[in-house]
Amino acid sequence: MLSQISKRLLSQQLVRSARAVMGARAFAVGPHQAHEDGEVEKGSAYDKKGTHLRGAPLYLDMQATTPLDPRVLDVMLPFLTDQFGNPHSRTHLYGWESEEAVEKAREEVASLVGAHPKEIIFTSGATESNNLALKGVAGFYGQNGKRRHMITTQTEHKCVLDSCRYLQQKGWDITYLPVAADGSLDPSAVAEAIRPDTALVSVMTVNNEIGVIQPIKEIGSICRSKGVFLHTDAAQAVGKIPVDVNDMNVDLMSISGHKLYGPKGIGALYVRRRPRVRLEAQMSGGGQERGLRSGTVPAPLAVGLGKACALAKEEMAFDTMHVKKLEERLRNGITSRLANVTINGPADVSKRYAGNLNMSFAYVEGESLLMGLKELAVSSGSACTSASLEPSYVLRALGVEDELAHTSIRYGIGRFTTEAEVDRAVEQTVEHVNKLREMSPLWEMVQEGIDIKSIQWAQH
């Protein structure tokens, strides 16, 4: 049963969705209502970042973060109020009950990915997990100077790439493997790049910008046969597609709570026990989490992550069916009404997580399109690099031209997304793309049959 607070949270999510899809007449928020002519009373609109909104936009940015499942909040609440003990306090009831809850959560996380509970280390999120994995391996296995090489891809999350650059400054040699036009990595490229001094290969399971699913199992088999550890950033995969660390031959795996309808500020790192992976701790302190991650484990957040993992395991089949259905509705709705639309990443949804649909719209100005879609909460790429005006480095690695990369929109579909929201997103996208193309001289030339790429533009 849901608590009253959780019921209110779920109700608010449903109301926001309904208001967003019904248009301006329903955009009034708070105590104020819309007039009969559709105008909204003062105080009922949002003015944020120089943008005027009549109400909350549709949320289609599930790769950036997911809403907290009300059932997750339900199990967290007692540990935010009455059961507030430190899980590391071993001398009284408050500590015992918190410790018991944290260990149950550890079991739930482990169960989702096929691991042993003792192989799960709680962290603050996938960024910390990635840093601990890469820098921890480097710190332990690089001490004797025999292992000073790592392999990753050009399309990894920024925290992995920045960790690799940090290690390069410390004398490590890093190989950045290119990917195919659909973002996939050829396992044979990994085999060819492995050297006698290679310590670790790090490849993301599901890419956060284009959703491509990498062949981790094949890569893991190659690494295992050559005595090299495999780390995967699975923040966008765990809870969304089946993941089994043993079947995939993974040695280290990063997990994020807020990517699977859990709370922010909590994540985990899977660390294989047999064959054992040794890490150098990156944080000094009380030696919690098997000495790998000092600091008090936040019991409410850990409990929330555990519940989110349990729900994901229980409902994955339904969630997958729901997301695939909505992705097809969104993709077909846009491509059937707009020409010159490119799907970034695999067009075959079996090779891509369906909840991640990244599309580029030729002959429109990217920033204008994003601003025009202010009724939709979508993004043009990773939330961690969205402040940059540069085209996505992931799309550049795929060979996408800068002009097209600038027009990319990433639609994120999830557990609570509705058909009405998808239909509204189709209408908004088609409307604004057509409006911008009508103002584009390039689009007019294309309509006249002129090959834009063959034109030699004069320099002034």
C-alpha cells in the first residue's frame, strides 16, 4: 500500500502530465486557473532562465534523470524519520535496524545484476563509481609499473573520459577506440588493442546519448581470455535491460540510483570477488564498504536504491513492452510527417535501448528548435555537458556533421510516460520543425532540387 505522501506524489505526476498534454487552457498551475479565453492568470506561469512557460513541460528526458517511483519513497520515509540510526553503529537498536535495512538493499541491488551482495559497494552515484573503478585499478595494479595501459571508447561518459585524461597525466597510456557509424564497438578492435601491460578495458553498456547497446558479453570474453579486467558504466542499462555480471564476464560495473526511478545521491560499484579485483581506495576515513569507500552509508538512499532495483527486476518485462510501444509511436509519428530526419545510433531498436531516441532534423537551426520545444523537457545530449554550445562529441565520433549534430534532440521515454505525452511531443516537434524550415533559405533550395553540398560558397 502506498502512503499518503506517495499517493500525493503519484497524483502530482499524473496532474502535471495531464496539464502538459491538454495545452494552454490547462497550463494554469497552483491555485490560479485559466480564463475561458485561454489566458492564464498572473502567478500561474513559470519564468525560468529567460523562458516564459505557461506550466510544467512534458518530461521526456529520462536519460538525464528519472522521477522517483512513489513505492521507492514509501520504503525510504521511515529511515528519514523514526529509524534514523547510523548503520555503522553496532551498540544499539537504531544502528542495528539501519544496518539490516542497508544489507537488505545490498541484496536487492546484487540480485538485479546477478552478483553476490558482498560484491556491491555503495557510492554516491555512477560518477563516483566510475572514478573509483578506473583510478582504483590504476592505483593498485600500477604500483609496480608493469600495468600502465587502459582501453576505452571515444563515446564514453565524460567522467570516464576525464578520469582517463587524469591517468594520462600520471603516466598511464590510454587507447581511445573509435566506434562505427551507429555507435557500436567491434569486439575485435578491443582484442587488437590489448597489450601485455593492459590493466583495464572500460566500455559503457548503454550509451547515454544515443542508446546503443554494446556487445559487453563478447568484449568480456576477450578480456577474460587475456587476463584483463573489464569495467562497464551500466548507469543507463541496469534496471532497463537484462544485466548479469557473470554471463557478461564483467569485473567492475557502475550503477546509478536516479537512472532507474530511485533517489539521487546514491549508486553502487560492483567489484568481482572471484577472480578478485583489487582497488586502491580514493577516499580516506572510517574504512566502510570493505575499506573501498569510507563515509557513512546514507541508509534512506541505500534503501531507496534497493527498492528501485527490486521493482525494476519485477517489472522489467512490462516496462520494456511499454517503452518499446511508445518509442515506435514517437518515431513513426515524427518520421511519417517529416522528411530529412536522421536517427542517431542504431535504427534497429534491438541494438538500442528503446527509451532513448536521438534524432537530427536537417535544415533547421538547432538552438532555435530546442527553444521552440519549450513545452517539452528534452535535451540535445548528455545533461553533464549540456551547458556547452559545442556539438555532441558522441555524435562527432559517429561521423555526424556539425550542422546536423547541432539539430539533435534526445527523447527519453520511461515507466511513467503516457501515449498522450508522446502524441503531444510528435505534434510539437512537427510543428516547430516545419516552422523553422519555412524560414530557412537552405530548405527552400532543397525543395527546388538543389544539391546543397555541391554549392561552393563565396568567402566574404
